[in-house]
Amino acid sequence: MQIHEIIRTRRTALGLTQEQLAGKLGVSAPAVNKWERGNSYPDITLLPVLARTLRVDLNTLLSFREDLTETEIAEFLNRLYEVSRTEGCGAAFSLAEEKLRQFPNSDALAYSAAGLLEGLLTLFPGTDETARPGREDFVAGLYEQAAQSADPKIREWATYTVASRCIARGDLDRAEALLDQISNTHRDKRELLSALRRKQGRTEEAWTLLERELFDRAHGIQTTLLSLIEMAQAEGDRQRAQGFCDAARRAGEALDL
């Protein structure tokens, strides 16, 4: 909530009229009315006493938070998509810019918004709204911000995305440097590295990386099927166990294991 909403909500919750709040602060009732309508703001010298009177801390009164919760980000992304659908991409970009100004340090918001906005640019290429100068740069800037995040998970996701975009536009040296920053446990690193090797003309290395990836994923499938077989046997469900055995055999034949 914005400061005017907080003042109105807290005053109402405490059972105070605008006149009563004004009296406690030594201001006029019309001044409080203007605050609550967002037409003006309290003088900075009034903020501490206003916060105490409303029984909130200053950070809450000033709506100061560095980040949003995952639920809040998800709700905002839904709203952003609906705005793009009903009012157009331009309105969605404007809404995203406004939200990011409110939470400039929220790397999770930056990364999530970048993904949705990039999707809009892909879905509606060449339209007046998506073709406006700066749209691509704005999205790229959000990814770059997230790639510097203190949160290792966000940083790795964003670094992967920036590396992928570098490969697509031919900035192979930077892509190489970025991929070096991504942990080897990242699920899709090997595939992206293979794409980079192909762009670099190192085709044999690309083949080896993908074959290794295929083997590891196939091994994961077989391991999961083995666990399912064991569960079915433990429950005495021989038919189900046989079905998983057949699936494991077919998978092994298909993948030449």
C-alpha cells in the first residue's frame, strides 16, 4: 500500500476520525483529507509522530520494502499479463516500469518481469508497441541486474539466460565467461554449452556434451523406474511392477543402454 492508503487504513482501524487525527498532529482536518486522497504528503517533521499515532513503524508508513514475496510477484505477473492482453504491450511495459521503480532492489521481480516481457516481445514482433526503441534494452537490463543478484539461485538463473542471449546474438566470448560462472549442477548448463560449442565450430565437443547429457537423463529415468518397480513389489502389485519393468526395457532399447 502507498502512504495515503496506510494513513487511511490505520486511522480507520484505530477508530479515529480525520478531525481527531488532525488534532493529535496539530494540523487541519483538510490536510489529513488531502493526505488520504494522495493529493499531498505529510511534512517530513510529522512522520515520526504520525507513525507513532498510527501505531506503525516508519518503514511501514513509507511503504519501504526492498523486496516482494513470491506470492506478490506471481500476482503481479498475472496482472501484467492481463494488462498486456486487454490494454496492449505498451501498457504492460509501463506497469512493469512503475513497479520496478517501487522495488528497484528486487532481483526476483526484475528476473520474473523480464521473462514475461520478453515473451510479449516474442509473441507480438514488429508491432508498434513492441518495436519501440528501448524495449529490448529494458528487458536485457533487467536480466543483467538479476545476474548480479546476491541471491545465488536468481543469479544463476539470470546468468544462464544472459549467456543464452549472448549465444543467440553471437557474443561467444562473453557467453563462455558467463557459463564458467554457472555451477555444473545446473540442469541445463551442458545443453547450453553444447550450443556454444556448435557456434564456435567445435562440433565434436558439442556431440560429446549432448551424448553425455542424454546418458545422464536416461540413467535418471531408469533409476526412477527401478524405484517404482521396488514400490510395486513391496505392495504386492505384480502387474504394476511388470508394467514398469516393460517400460524400463523399452526405454533401455530406445536409448541404446
